[in-house]
Amino acid sequence: MPIHSYHHGDLRRTLLEAAAASIEANGVEALSLRQLARDAGVSHAAPSRHFRDKQALLDALAEDGFNRLTVSLDEATQGAPTTPTEARQRFDDLARSYVGFALAQPTLLSLMFSLKHAPSARAELLAAGHASMELTMRVVVAAQEIGAIGPGDPQRIALVAFATFHGVAILTSGGLIDEVPAADLVATASELFWNGLQP
Amino acid sequence: MPIHSYHHGDLRRTLLEAAAASIEANGVEALSLRQLARDAGVSHAAPSRHFRDKQALLDALAEDGFNRLTVSLDEATQGAPTTPTEARQRFDDLARSYVGFALAQPTLLSLMFSLKHAPSARAELLAAGHASMELTMRVVVAAQEIGAIGPGDPQRIALVAFATFHGVAILTSGGLIDEVPAADLVATASELFWNGLQP
DNA sequence: TATGCAATGTTGTCAGTGACATCATTCTGC
DNA sequence: GCAGAATGATGTCACTGACAACATTGCATA
């Protein structure tokens, strides 16, 4: 790809990456399509070829975020547990991975769960979000299968676990907590939740 | 107060209420100070007398939200419990109240925990947020005092409880969950968490 | 009670923005 | 090698937030 070609080459990806950096640095409110275009060295209307409007860019960012979160959670919970200790470890790892994601890109996480998405993007977002929750369910089911935790609708348990991780992630990344270190809060949450699941 | 006086009378409150309605209807992104001014029947620059800039209005909204949340949680948990069943009931009520607040004004809740606040407003927001968490701690301490749950740092437990409620609230109000009714999710979360607290 | 100042509201202006229409260039499949 | 699809550029418009300068009103106090 020549340095100065009429076509950018991979403008869509460039815009997404710059936008992700921008929202973390200055918030969603301050995101400017025209500024992104300037930074990418294209005209102010070029982004509209890839994102119908600003909302479409935000939707794409959110979907991308869910996909990255799914990868993170997946990598953190490889291998089926064979002992209760291992199952518990997977659960801990899942929680730490979630909160780690949140601390690294808190604004993106908020955006992912923000409810103002274009109806057209809703299907993709739902699918991407569900993939993340599926991973949580996988950990729950694996723990149930070896008897590390009691029975119970794994989907419901996984949803509550996911919600717990999310809440801890938002609280710790939101700067609303000074007294308790983030890692301690994650550990406490994981421990309490696990206790509640015991047979 | 005359119908048409030079001074509006209570513009600040009018703006806050209209803004709260606007963000729930159209999202934070679409909030327009000038539109709020038009709706209130004042000039486009009048709001600046009450809110230095848009961020200041959002900060005030968030603080107001925390105060209202605190009132809701307080009203839902009146009276010291005397039995484990009552203590458990308080805990359930707290969770339901939190999620009810979230369902009624999901965008405001997101805004409250958004990290994009002016440094000058941080102190007030922190105080308002802590008041909500204090209420959660009150419920935990009350339960501990009558032995309904085991010992443990009540602040840490309360923070995790708060986080759990918040996570469930965001998930249920965010439209990311179709399979499980919100009330069921709240009940499951409350039950699992309570189990984890048993001595 | 009179008055001066603080609080509040108005008008005017400016640069930045998102969206859209129209035109230009390049790429790709046939 | 060429036609049409992708992608980018240019021009324009209404709207917005922020700010400056000016107007009106309410209130404290002398």
C-alpha cells in the first residue's frame, strides 16, 4: 500500500481503533468523527462510507468490545476443571479477567451496556453479548458436572455471576471506591458468590 | 410568580427535570442545552447561569440521582430486623428497590456511574454515592447483629452486595436479557448472595 | 425607604460538528 | 480491458456549546 493512495486501505479498522482510544481518553461525549477523519488523514466525509452515522460507529465499538471481552474470558478459563479447587480457580480467573477488562477500558465497557443502540445493530450486539455470557455458563456447568457446586439452572446462575462481575467491574473502574482495593473486592465477590453456590 | 416575568423563578430545577426526562427518552448524547432552554421558555444562554457547561448539568443530574436512589433504598429498608427472616427480607427489599430504580431510569443510573465527571464535581458525587452504599452497609450490619449472617468486614460485604445489585440492575435494564425475567434474576441474585453470607 | 450590587435573563456571535448531496478516483469481477 | 461497485473528496447546512456584552430584577443594608 503506497503512502499516499487515494484509498486509505483499512479506514474502518483505523477509525475503530482511534475511536476506542479517544473515548477512553476523553469520553464518548467528546468523540468527533471529523477529528477521527483528520487523524486518519482522510476527508471529513470519508468515515460515513464505513459508518452510517456516529451511532453506527459506537455500535460497532460496542460489538467489538464484546468480542474482545469474550476472547479475554475464554483465554482466562481454558481447560475443564477436574477438582473443586480447579473449578473455583476458573471462577476466580473469570472474575479477574472481567474486572481486568473493565479497568483497561472502562468507557468501552459502559458503552457496551449502554442501552441507546440503533435497532439495526441490536441483533449483532445481543449475539456478541450472549457469547460472553455463554462463557460464564460454561464455567458454571463445568463446576456443576464435577459436583464442585450445587445444582440449579446454570443459565440463571451464570447471569447472576456475570452481573456480579459486571457490578464489581463498574464500581472499581468508576473511581467511586477508595477504601477497598479492587483486587480485594473481586476476591470477596468471588468468594461470597462461590459460597452461595455450595451444595 | 407572574406568568411572564423576566426571571423564570426556578429555572435550575426546571432544567434538571427536563434534562432527566430527555436523557431517558433520547439518551445523553442527544441532550441539548438549547432545546432545554426553548422548552423552558428562556433564552439559549440562560441555562449557563445555573450550569457552567453541559458537563456541569450532567454532574448535577448524577448527584441528584444518587440522592434519589438513597431515598428509595432508605424507604425500602425501614425498621431494624429482629429475626433472620426479617433480615433476609430487608436484603431482598434493598435489591428490589435498586433494580426498580434502574428500570425506571436506566440512563440516569448509567450516568451516575459514568466516570466522565468534572473534577470539581467529584467530591459531591462521591459523597452522594457513598450515602447509597452506607444504606447497604446498614442492612448488612443489622443482619450481622442478630446473627442472621456470619461475621466479616461489613463494608466489604456491603460493597459487593451493592455491586451485585448494580450489575443485575444494569443487565436487566439494558435489554441484554430476554430469557430470564428481571424479577427472577433479582431473586436469584439475592438468594445466592445471602447463602454465601451464611455463618 | 432608597440604592447599589448580585443574581438572573437576553441578544449576538463564533467555531466545531454531524449529516447529506454531489462529484472524483480506484478497485474488482467478468 | 471495461463497467460498475467501493471508497474518498468537496461543498453546504442547520444545530450546538461556549462566550462576551448588555438588560432587568431582587435584595441587603445604610
